[in-house]
Amino acid sequence: MQIFPRKLNLLPVIAGIVTVGALVGITLGVWYYFSPKNLQVGYAPEQPVPYSHRVHAGQLGIDCRYCHSSVEVSQEAAIPPTQTCMGCHAIVKADSARLRKLVASWKSGDPMEWVRVHKLPEHSYFDHSVHLAAGVGCASCHGRIDKMEVVEITQPISMSWCLDCHRNPGPHLRPLDQITNMEWEPKPDQANANVASVAPPKHCSGCHR
């Protein structure tokens, strides 16, 4: 005697299809929405002191290396110490309420606790000095900092994004004396000028050591 209708035999098949479909949908959703493009780009944390790159690097034309002094010789670009800021602000707008925490840091000797914006995973190795020596400009990775009131991430800084550049570095290279020039644009005779001397690694050990 048959208790259940024959069409119920399809129930396990339907359940399997629904489960697989849900897993695929979740995987694709996580892969896309939790990618660096969606999680990193646009990140602009609030800093303890409202520092404007638009004013300092843009309007005043201060070179990147004045504050990020080790960028040409070290893996790290270096965050400027309070003394660098106060080299100007001990005289310029020293009484500004916006600089209260900076002045307090200077007087106490306690460092400013700036919030890092660009940070690679610890399993990745990146050397600023190597990239600058090859002719990669600051704007290629950090965007037009000179136009940013608040610094934000403009590129996904993912492995695929880095590899795209390593496989075709030409569009990102410029003369070494133009590394920090945010407004530099290649002329026809300058395009890909440094490509012949640049051989970025494309194997895993280049960035994962």
C-alpha cells in the first residue's frame, strides 16, 4: 500500500538544487561584496587632527617627501612626527583650536595617534622605496592626494590589482624626478620610458616572503 504520492520522490532532488543554488549565491555574494573593491575603496577614517592634504599638498605645494621622509629609502613611507608638523605650526596658526591636540602632543612628547589609511595584510610584503626607484608615482596607488580634504583609499589594493600593474607596469611609470608630481601626465615620447629597466616579480615569493 502506497502512503505518500509518487511526486514526493522529487523532494530530495529539489532540496539539493535549492541548497546548491543558495550556496553558489552566497559564495558569489561574498566574493563580490566582500572584495577589496567594496570593503576598502572609499575608506576615509577620521583623524585626531583634521589634516587637509588638499591645502598642504595642493594649495601650498608641499612635496610628499617633506612629511613622508623615508619613502625613498625604506619599506615604509613613515608617518610624520609631531615635530615635523610643528616646524610650521609653531608659528602658523599655533593658537588654532583645530591644532589643540597637536600642540598638546608637542608639549608632552607623546606621539600623535594617527589612524592608518592604507594597510596591506601582514602576509604581503611591499617596499615603497623599490617602487619609487622604478618610477611608480605616488598618485598611481594613492590617487590625487592633493585634491583630498580627507585622505581615502581610491584603489582596491588587492592581489589582482597589484598583479595587473606588475604584468603591465608601463602606464604607471614616470621620470624619477616626477614621482611626487600629482599633476604629471606622460608625453608621447615619455610613455613607457622606464619599462625596459623594470622587471617586477610575477611569482608568489615576490610579495609573500
